[in-house]
Amino acid sequence: MVLPEEDTDMSLNADGAVSYAGLDNNSIIGGTIVNINSESALLLVKAGVQSKGVVIYIRNEIEALYPDKGI
């Protein structure tokens, strides 16, 4: 599924938004936009790496960064 650019832009420009890139050998394979005000996150993963544990890894890293937010 490809998200509309407007959805990504809206998430990035929201108050409290922080973005992170998921890297593998200096190549972006995913990323997330976390909104610490609304305690929500948008997680994006490059096509072809979905079944390689990338989503779980990124989610665990975000949860470790924001343990009190319930993201």
C-alpha cells in the first residue's frame, strides 16, 4: 500500500512529530513518524523487507525511546 503524500506531510507537520529512519548498511529500509503529543506513530517499510523483522525491530526501538507514551 502506498500512502498519499498528503498523509505523510500531515503527519510530519503535526505538533509533536518526530521522524526516524530505519537503516541497513546505510540504506533506508523504513522509518517512522512518531507524534509524542497524540501518542501515535506511522510506520513505513520499504517494499521487499516487510517479512524480515524490520517492522518489529523499528517498533521495539520506538517503544524503548518512548516507554511512557504507549506508542
